[in-house]
Amino acid sequence: MSLKSKTAIVTGGLSGMGLAIARRLASDGTSVFVGARRAADTAYVAEKLGTRSAGITAAELDVQLPDSVDNFVADVVSKQGGVDILVNAAGVYDEAAIIDHPNDVWDDQIDINLSGTFRMIRAVMPYMTSAGWGRIINLASMAAHTGMANNAAYCASKAGLLGLGRSVSLEGAEHGVTCVSISPTWVETEMLRKFIDADVASTGQSLEEVRAEYAKSNPQNQLVQPEEVAELAAYLASDAARALTMSDFEVNAGSPW
């Protein structure tokens, strides 16, 4: 299942699941280019990558801006000659009820989570189809399958990824390009830790108690770790996953929410 000599782009690759996937791909010899809005901050990049930066190059990328997307991809292609793997992990989360729902909360989540993914796919598809090989992996969510009160924008953006992926998989099929998505339940990332910290502050419970409440949301009574998602992503990016396309893989720890 070697990914040696492959070139990968990972959006949102300086935190959470994106960073875990970038590191996992790099460990197999893949040249990984991570894109993030804060990647121009060299101190921030050094802090995030730490000592495990071999094989990973970080550059500024804003998936909301078509020019930023196109320039990022063009730069990778100029260095590597093409793009073999695209992992769309850039995403945001915010809550709001439908009544009086702020326009900016809706617009940001749809534009980053869904439209940003579309822009990245549009930019890499010509290179993948020309090469006759490509792997596109979109980070969706169990929220793509199950609605949540006060989360209309997030649920809609993640559900949209499933429809987008189906269309991309059909257009890429005859060219050796696959497109799949991964839908995790709660994963212990920086984003989840912010929610836990907020609950600690609002409830007076300890960190361990709040974390345990999140863990109890699934029958395994454990939070999913980013590295577990990264292992699945590495398989889906490999030659062995040639026939896996148009599918969504739920990492739900036994709970469909």
C-alpha cells in the first residue's frame, strides 16, 4: 500500500484530522503540501508541525478565494509535475438557530466547507484525469447524515459534500480518479477541545467529566482519535482502493447520532 513518489495536497492540514492525515501520508513517502490560511506565519507552522515535518510543505491557502486555490495548485504542479491525492479537510463550525439565523454564519460554513472543497476539486481534476490516476478524499461528518438542532448550516454543508462526491466520482471514473468521503463522529481535535473547554466553563464540571460525557455519546465510550481517521484516509488514497469510489465511510464508533 505504498504511497511513495505520490504528491498530495491536504487543505486544513495544520490542525486536527488534516494534520494527522498529512503526517500519515508523509510517513509513507508521499510529498505532502498542506494549505491553510495561517501557513504564512512561519512560527505558527513550526509550532504545529513540530519535529514531525519531514515530507510536509506548508503554504498559505484560502479555499474561499478562487485565485488562492488556483495559485496554490499551480505552484504544487510546477514543483511536482502534478497532483495525485487531494484531501479536503479545511472546515469551520458555528451554531445558530433557524429563526434569526445570521447570514454570515450560513455563508461562511457553506462557502468554506462545501464550496471550498468544490474549488479544490475543480483545480486538481485536470491534472488527475490527464495522468489517469487520482484520489480525492473529502472530510464530511456524521452531521451529513443526521440533522442537529441549531446546526443547519454545518449539516447542510457536510451533506452537500456527499452529493458533490457522487458527481465527481462519476466524472473521474473512466480516468482512474476516485472520490470518497469520510464521516466521523466526535474526533478529539482542537475544535472538540474548544467545545469541551466551553462546557467546563459553563457547567462547572471538570475537564475529565465533560470529556467523559462526549465519549459516552457512542457505545464504544471512547473518542475517535485523528490518527484513526488518518489510517483510513491513507488506505483510501492507495492503489488498493481503486474500486472504492462514490462511497462515504462512517467512523461512528457504533453511534449513528
